[in-house]
Amino acid sequence: MSRTRNLLVGLFALALAAGPAALSGPAAAVPTGADTAVTGFAAKPDQKQMASGEYEQRLQAKINRVRRNHDLRALKVRSCTDRFAERWAGKLARTGAFYHQDLDRMMNRCDLRSAGEILAKGNVTPGQMVQLWLASPPHREQLLTARYRIAGVAARFDSQGSWVGCVDFGRR
């Protein structure tokens, strides 16, 4: 079977990067055409103190809960895909850039037949990050596709006070 790459651009990321005000009020629709808005993006006071590892664990748990609710297998975090997600989230948080990495390297090094990636950036909780992905049809498709069985989940807090989330999906 030939290898395929499945990348989706994080369209709502620009609104998230603009801050919580960009997603509140009547014009709060996610810029992908989704008609539901996710509001309440003010982080809890202890949000900045949350360690990246704790944020990632909560993010993975939320993703897997949603998948189970849709009769899908939970994603298993594997060290190879996780290294790619960790490095990419770190780079985006350090540089302030926001774009997808080329997944060909991950596919080759992790011996994958298909791969995908979703990104988010904002002053949001892990649950809110998952809600934003679910409100965007292309991101929802990535989260809820049965072909993905493994993942790498990473989150880094950047100098602007936002979390940068990266989930790299794969199938062997």
C-alpha cells in the first residue's frame, strides 16, 4: 500500500492566536464554517502553573474520551510519534510561528502508512482545545477517524501566555 499524508491546516488558529476576544460575542463562529462557537476562553488562575506534562495528559484523556464516545479505539501514544509532536510544539512555542510540519519524516522514521496533524494555540484549557477541534469539521475528522491508532500529544506554554497544542496521528 502506498504511503499517504493527511495534513489539515488549522484554520481557526489565527483566531485563537488573536486571543480570547476574537472568539467571543455573536461573531464567534470558528472560521471553518462551523456554526457552533466555543466561548469562555479565560484560563483558570493556575493555568500558567500547569506543567506541560499535566496539560498533555489531560489533552490525551479528553481526546480519548471523545473517541470512546464515538465508538472508536483510544489513541495510544507511542514514543516515535510523541517525539515529533514534542519537538514541533516546542519549536512553535519558542518561535511564535504557527504552521504544520512536513510529516514525511515522521512517516518514514515511525514506519507509518498514513499520518495527520492538528494544531491549536490559545489561552485555553485542554478541554476547550478539544472542543475547538471538534467544532471545526476538518479537525473533527482527524480526531474521529478510525484509521488512526497511534498519536503523539504535546503542549507547550509560549511567551505570549498561550498554550500551543500539537497532536500527530499515525497508522502503521
